[in-house]
Amino acid sequence: IYFRDSKQNRSHSRPAPVPAMVAPAAVAKRFWAYGTLCKTPDDDKWSALDADCREVALNMSPDEIGQCLWSLGTIRKMPTKGTWTVLEIAIEDTASRMSAKSVAVCVWAYAKLTEQGLKKPDRDAWRELEVAIEKHANENAFANEDLVNIMHAFATLPREAPAPQSGEGEEGDGDGEAAPPAVEGPVEGEEGEKAEPIPNVDECWDSLERSLSEKAGDEFTPIQVATTLWIFCTMHKQPSAETWTSLDTAMNRIAHDLKGTLELARLAFFYHSLNKAPVDEKTRWLMHNAVLQQPTGLLRIGLTRESNGARALSRMETREAAAPASIDAEGWLRWAMNEPAPVPQAKHALTLDPNAKPKEDDETSAEGKEVPGE
């Protein structure tokens, strides 16, 4: 009896077992499974997964963070505010060690989660991602689809290009801003020289364009070419000379396979919006014929007076204000033949008919009119 009682007393005095910490890799795999199945878990399972992620996110490897972000972007679901804050801290800590694929899916997930109410990425996390993007782009490590997805995210997110930096050696005031130097007024009779503006260099975007120029000409698929042209049109940004040469080479390669299709007509619209024309004459004709073969013509691909002005702002800035925003079939023909628009004929002062001739009454009245003073 004494032995039984003492054993029972010992069992009551034991502390409750501490639950084991969930393995970070297991949480990442659960996220990956839901993303692969494109399935959103029910409320109870999602609450448990969200809590586990918040607990172990800072202990995940860089690629496991990428898996979680990819899954969130795939199922289009935002975690709770606390979990998202921990994930962005983990992105900031691990972005420099992420693979090119993980960096690409993180940026892609940011763009997809804007549809679910995400306003903008955390400044520190996004800065580290851009540093990683520049590093992998300079190494040409991104796959073609990842490169296009990153540039698409740049056009979708509320991203701002880096502001021009002040010169070295300038000391700022207490707010961290450089104090403007004292400027003396111009001497009488001399014109004051204006300071040259500091160029705004976006090194991250430039590295992406350099990588794109090396890949697009030989490797891009039609949908990747179309997406890239859409990106430049949406950003109202002209590609560099090397980038455009590569894109035009890709267009010459894929145009024949898209002969007469709506996809080629839309590519023609992107060319028109960027105020560009293919160098190859056959490609111009294929794109011209694809537009004319559409059931509703130019209206089908968006070349109307209302839409062209809004969607092709970069082209409108280079045209005269009085020039129409739409284009007709004759304009497309001149575009396909790469010919300038004809100069309008001179019109008679008293009529709208360009071939009008002066009337006989006007000639006789002009001849019989006396000159005063004779």
C-alpha cells in the first residue's frame, strides 16, 4: 500500500509536458503543398498554419521563405498582420542568401498579394530584394520566366525608382538632409550658370534590361515577348537600344508562327504604342495583315481615340498635340511599308476643294478693276 500511494503521489507531481517546437521545414512544406494544389485551407487549419509560421519564420532557410511566399501568392491569401511582419523581417535577413528562383518568387508574390489588399512592401525588405535582384541579374542567373515575372512585378507594384543621390562629402543637417550651399548672384551683365541635374540611375532596372537583352532575341517565347512589350507600355518607358534590338530580333523569329492571329495584332499595338516599327519588312507586313484580319479591325486590339491616348502616353508625348490619337487602315499601310505620311496638298483660300480653280467672274472683275490714283 505504501508503494502504491507513493507512486500515485509522484505521478501527480510531474509537470505537464512542453509541446515540441514545430520544425521550420515542416511548415514550409505545408505551405508548398497548399500552393501546389492551389487550394486554400479551411479556417481552423489556416489559423494553425498561420500561428506555426509566425513562430518559426525567423528560423527558416532562405529557400523555405521563398516557398512560403510563393504559396501565399499562388492561393492569393494574406496571413495575419503579425505573421506577415515576421515574414518580411525574415526576407530582409535572408534575401542576400536566396537563390535566384527564391528572389523571383518573392517579388512575384508581392505583386500577386496586392490583389488581396497589400499596399506596398516593407521598405527594408524590398531594398534587400532589389540588391539580390541586381546581383543575380548581373550574373545572368534568372530563368526567362523569372526575369519577365520580376519586370512584371515592377510594373504592377507601387515601386519608385531610387532618387538621385547627392555628391559625396556633403554633410547634412540634423534631419539627414544636405544643407544647400550658398549661391552668389550672377555678376551684372553675365548670365548665371544653371547647375546640371543629377542623373537618376536605376541600377536594379538597368541590370534587368541588360539580362533581358542577352536572352530575348534567341530564347523568349511569344507570350514572354508580349508581356515584356506590355511592361514597357504600362510603365511609359522606352527600352534601351540593346533591349529593343533583342526584342525586335525575337519578333522576327516568332512573327511567322503567329501569322494572322490576334496575338500578333496585339504585338503590333504594342509596337505602335511605343512608336516603333520592325526593322524587317516581312515582319511589318505580317503584323499589318494580322491587324486587318481581325473581325472588328483596329477596335479589337484597342487602337481607338479614347484608349490610345491613355495607354500609349509615351508615344503621345512625341507627337504633335493636334495629331489624332487613332490610326486608320491607310495609316497602318504606311506603317507596314515604313513610309512617312504624305504632305497635304495646298487648298484654295475660298473652298475646301484642293483642285478648285478661280471662277471666270473673279478673273474679269480683277482685270477690269481700276487702280485708284491713275
